[in-house]
Amino acid sequence: MTEAVVWTVALPLGGALVAALAPRHGAQVGVAIGVATLAAAVAVLVQVASGGPLRYAVGGWTPGLGIALHADALAALLLGMANLVALAASVYATAYFTQAAVRERFWSLWLLLWTALNALFLAGDLFNIYVTLELMGLAAVALAALGGQRPAVAAAQRYLVVGMLGSMVYLGGVALVYAAYGTLDLVAVSTRIAPEPAAWTAMALMTVGLLLKAALFPLHFWLPPTHANAPAPVSAALSALVVKAAFYLVLRLWLDLFAPVTTPDSSRLLGVLGAAAVLWGSWQALRAERLKLMAAYSTVAQLGYLFLFFPLFAGLPEGSARAAAFGGAVLLALTHGCAKGALFLAAGVLQRRAGHDRVRDLQGTAQGLPATTFTIALAGVALIGLPPSGAFLGKWQLLTAAIATGQWVWVPVVLAGSLLAAAYVFRVLGHAFGHAPGPGRRVTSVREELPALALALIATLVLGLGAAPLWTLLAASAGSPAFGGAPF
Amino acid sequence: MMAELALQLLDIMLVAILIGLAWATLESKDEGRGVVLFIAFGLVLALVWARLAAPDVAIAEAAIGAGLSGALLLAAVRDQKRAAAQATDAPAEASWEASRGGAVPPAVPWALGVLCLGLALMVAWAFAHALANGAPQRLAGEVLGRLSESGVTNPVTAVLLNFRACDTLLELGVLLVALLGIQALGPQRRPYAPAEPVLASLVRWLIPALILTGGYLLWVGAHAPGGAFQAGAVLAAGGVLLRLAGRRSAGLPGGAALRLLSVGGVAAFLAVGLALLLAGRPFLGFPSAWAGALILLIEAAATLAIAVTLIQAYLGGRVPSADGGSEPRWPATPDGPNP
Amino acid sequence: MARHTGWTQPVITTQLLYGLAGVALLSLGLRGALAAVSMLRRLLALNLMGSGVFLMLVALAYRGPGMPPDPVPHALVLTGIVVAVSATALALALGRRLAETREGD
């Protein structure tokens, strides 16, 4: 039943309409639709795991003439993670918003963002990707500015302008692709593409546009203020999902579409930028005074790790080593999504209780919220990359591949980044455990604390210990011609 | 032969005017003048679209790209100037005006210019190469070949509402997101001036004409240039005119009716698509016999949604109620004539 | 340059002329967006960038005076115009909110 891919997009879209018409019931609609959408996403994942990649032609028109939705292992896994994080953030959001005016505005925008994310992961058409990018971008901007506070609105406006710039550049690349190859369908283009000026100019344009949206150094300047000033559930979605979606598109374009066109030098450039992101982001996170700002810079750093994989893909020949590295990258992306979501939700709980999120002054508040502090610790483990988190396996693959291809330069970067991550995580925890623990309830508010805790547990335990099925799934899907040619 | 030469001369002139207007827009010292030049650019661009046999795009560009974008930008410039005039003892906030003598070191524009020139050359070369070696048919052959199955005879409408309906569905979602985002920013303070009597009486004739034109564009979009976007933009222009003529609510209904109209486009599209899915067909897979009627239904809902969304965007998000709400008002005038 | 049957030189010349004009607008807009001093100018520049890409698309859709044009780029540009106005409207609303908070309401 491949219609599940349609339901993952149609359900949140319909929910958004209902929430816009009946804002007072937004929370009920949001959570109910969220559960249903997650179920649809799980259905997609199950189908992909058992039957291989899915392809759905919207309207019944052959792809090319019409638009196709694709779900292979990569898309299905990210879809699952995104829906899980979104549901957790939705549950948290039912308790977060105190002002009715803001709360009523939140849910329709939130569900539209959800629609865009799902549509993006499943998109199989270059221009459809553009429209989903715009939907996602505008929804993210509107959510980031929710509440109307000056720092949030200023950061959101900058985010919007950067997003528009990225989208226009991306669209220029799409125009070139259509000019040269006469189609917009991903599979069709990948069969016709050849190394020629139109192809690599289009690749350059589309990559730059997407890097702006993925906040890769040095195009990351808009991210920290936006993520730090947005409401907590929005920050979770922005850091865990929105930038991840842009990274997913770069991965998809480089590995599937433009595979004959990419050069080792261009991959190395991405790696260098990724390394700079790791070091700069981790350093700034260490210096950050506010917990949410620290988490935002940590996102910059963690995305850097993901881009470090590109020169490794270029250096490894097709085979099991490359498949293992690819699995590591996906695992790192999934873990970061869950961990960063957990961290922002927990930070939101702390900020609500304490009235601020300054790291130095968190002591009393953290004492009274043991579940949340535990969540931060777990998320921190996943961000540092300690076992048994999924990030440990991901970074292990990164290091193994770097040594195997002889690209030793990335090894100290990863180690330094992990050390800095340990530093900033333990700094927060050190401030949180300032006093002796007082007697108190373990979990003070279920709706607020459990979602974050659940995400952190998934990041640190489930994804690490349960990574084997993931690997087989990715390897099985990699061999099938979902995109006109096996990437691995 | 002479006709071809004349046409090529026209082309060169149009391109020169286009690039000249773009340059002037970016370089103009006064922001209001820049916006006016931008509107002129949009109108010349509409001429270019007509020259390139793209009448659908030409109408949309004139109505939305030049018209409504221009109205939004002009309103923003007017608000800035009003704010600057009121803040007489805050000269530092005159950063709204072009004060290039600021913190930008002189080398940066040069470096940017070189960078953008390099980019232009690279993209131009790639484009020329693609034109020369790319397949000439592209998707046109397929679309025109299967046009008869789509239920309409206007190829652009067929692509928008049938073959690539998924894009249009999401694009209506983009419009809705923008509206919701604007509304979430809180009520906007929009003082307005009383209408001049000439405009107020002209509106009595203009609004029915605009409504008729919008309806015509919607109806004819199935077999001639036109469609939901163009029709919606024309209706929105009518709303803007009403506002300028003194009707505070710009002809919009209030409350639940307005919300219903705003989401109606996406709702109709999604409802039809899901109904087809539940009936065993692919999502948004219109049966050939019904396609024309379904497309018209969706387009009608979309026209209204586009119109009310663009009008609300111009109003700044909140439709003023009859009692005036939180708006500071200048000396009141009676509402404009009924449309 | 390859020759395609049924295509005359003027068609490719027209396509190239307008397409390169689109590229010029794209880069002019990019420079304007990066160098802009105020949000309004940045928005104007971004809209010009968009118009440049649209021109590239419609130019390559043109197939000469005798043949019907390729409708797909026209549809893409229509979608793009609506998306651009939506983003512009939201950006202007954000700017208004910033101005309001500065006035200290």
C-alpha cells in the first residue's frame, strides 16, 4: 500500500487547515494528527524495509510529465526520525505556550512545517523540492518569529532573506538542469546527466543554495540567533529537522543525481568547510552564555561532521566500506536529530522554570527537575559521541573511513570536536549539579519532560544498540536502482 | 526577413530597457523611487513575457509581480516615511534612507561586483552550452501530446492543475503560510487617509468590472490564457482599490467566513485529491471525463483564496472590524460606495 | 553548436538573448542583495534575482513563432511568482513588526 507516502503529506496538511479554522482546538488537532502522521511514516518505513524503495506517481502521470514521490531507505529513515521528533515536540508544545494568542497561531503553522518536511523527504522532482523548500522556509520563519519579540523577529527576518537567497540560487540550478536535460524528475535526470558545463554549474548553484539552508560554515551566521530566540519546540524542529532536510538534499543530489559530475576536489571543499564548522561551532558553543545559544552552535558543529563524510565517499571505492560509511553518516544524522530535539525541549523546560537560560545560573532549577537534567546528560552523551549512542558508531565509521582512505587530516578534527563537545556538555552539567540533590519528584510534568526524555533515550540507547537492522536496511536499499543506478 | 530584423531589434531594446530598469532600481537613492522603478520593471517584464509567447505569465506578472508586489512595497515605503517623520527627535533611525556612507568599506562592493560578474559568466556559458546541446523538445512534446487527457485545452492550466498538481497544492500552502505568519505578528497599525471623491466614485464602476474580469479569467483559463492565479490577482487588485477608496475592510467578510475563504483553496484541492484516493484512483488523479469540472471547482476555490490572502497581506494581517478596533484613525469619512 | 531539425537560427538567438538577460538580472540581483543597506532594497534585489531565473526559464520555453511554447517552464514561473510575493509579504510584515517594537508600543 504505497499510499502511505501520500498520507504522510496529506494528514498534516489537512490538520493545518482544521487548526486554522478552529484555533482553540489546535492542540488536540495537532497531537492527534501527529500520531496519525507518525503512523503513516512508520508504515512507509516498514514497507521500504520489507519491499524495497517505493515510488508513487502523483496523479497517475508518468514521472517526468508528472511528479513522483520516492521513498528509499535513506528517505524513510529520516522521515521516521523527523516525525518522531515532531510528535515529541508537539506533545511538549501543548504545555509550553501560555499566551492564548500565540498558542492559537502556533498549531496551523506547525502542521504546515510538518507537511513541508514530509513532502521534502519524499520528493522526487527538482521543482517540487523547490516548492517544499519554500513552504518549509516560510513556515520556519513564521514560527521562529512567533511571539513578536524583537530579537526573535529580527533573527527570523534575516533567516527569511537568507532562505530566499538560497532558494533563488537553487532555482537557477534547476533552470540549467531543465535546459540541458529536458526533465525535472530525479531518476530521469540521473540517467541523462554527464560531466559538462551545464551539469556542474547547476550542481554548484544548487549546492550553494542548499548549503545556505543547511547552515554550513561560513554560511551559518543566521542560525545561532534564530534557533536561540525561537520558542523551544520551534528551536527543536529547526535544529533537528529543518537544517537536516537541507543536508539530506545535498546528500541526495551529490550521491544520486550529480554522481558523475562531482569531483574529489569539490568533495574535499565540503569536507574543509565541515571541519571548520566542527571547530568553530564547538568553540562558540563552549563560549556561549545561554543554553539555547550553546545548543544552536552545537548544531553548526554537528552538521560539520555530516559534511566531513563527503570527501570520504569520494575516496572510497564502491563496496562494503563505502556502504558502512554511508550508514555511519545516516546514523549520525538520525542521532543528532533526536539528541538535539531532546536538548532544546529540555532547555525549554529549564527556561520556563527559571525564567532564563543562562548556563551559569541554572543550579537551583536543575536540582528541581531531575528528569530534565538527566535528559540533558543523555543528549550530551549523544552529542559528544560516547558509546552506546548512535553518534559513537557514526563517528567511529567516520574515523575508520578517514584512516582507510588516507585522509588523516579529518581525524584530529573529529577528536578535537568531540573533546570540545565534552567540554561544553560537562560545563552545563557541572553548573546543574552545583548543590547536593534535594528531595523531589522525579518527573514534575509529564507532558513537558517525557517527550524530551524519550528522544534522548532513543538517541543514546536505541539508535546505538539497535543500529544493526538500520545498516542492513541501508545496504539492501543501496543496491537497488531507485535512482537509476546504485550509488554504492 | 525585414520582420525578423525588426523583431530582433525590438528584442534588444526590451532587454536593454529591462536591465536598465533593474540597474536603476538597485542604484536609486530614494527608496520610493526604487519601488516605482521596480513596478516599471515588472510591467516591461510582462511585455517580455508576451513577446515570448507566455500570455499566462504576462497577466500574472502584471497583476501579481508588478501590481500587488508593488502595492505591498509602496505601502512599506509609505509606512517607513511616516515613521521617520514622526520620530523627529531620533535622527539615527534615518538608516531607512539610503546612507551608503555607512560602515561598508569601499572595497567590498568592488569585490562583490567581481564575484557576481564571474558567476554571471559561468552561468551564461553553462546556459548557452545547455541550449546548444540540450534536447529541444524537453517536456513540451509529452505535455502537448497528452493534453487531451487533462480535461482542459490551455497547456499551462493542464500542467498547473493536473500534471503537476502537487506543486500547485503546495504553492497554495505557501500562500497560506505567509498569511498565517503575517497574522501571527499581531495587529498592524495602519492609519489611512480619507479617500478622494474621484477615486470613491470611480470605484463604483471599477469594482464590478474587476469582479467580472476576474470571473472571466477564471472561466476562460481552461482554454485560453488565464486561470486561478490571474483571476485571484485581479480580484485582489479590486480589494486594494476598495481600501484606497476608503473602505477599511477592503470588501472582505469577517471572522469565520474569511478564515474559510482563506483556507478554501488548499482545502478544495486536498479534498478532491483525497476523495479520488479513497475512491481507488491515484492521489489527484482526475478521471479524464471529470477533469475539466474538477479543475474548475478547484480553481474557483483557489481564486477566492488567492484574492483574500493577497488583500489581507496588503491590509497587514488583520481585517479592521466595523467599529475600528485598535487602529488610530484620522478624521473619519463615510465608507466608500457599495461594490 | 549542434543543429536541430526544425529549429531556425533566430529561435536560438532569441532564447540566448533573453536567457543571458536573465543571467544578468540574476547576478545584478545577487550583488544587490549582498550589498544592500536596507531590508527594502534587499527585497527588491531578491525579487530581481527571481525575475532573472524566471526569464531564463521562459526563454528556453520559447520555440519560435510557429510552434506552441513549452508550457512546463511557464507553469514553474507562475508558481515562482506566487511564492516570491508570499515571501516578500512575510518579510515586509516582519519589518513592520520590527519598526513597531522600535517605536516602543
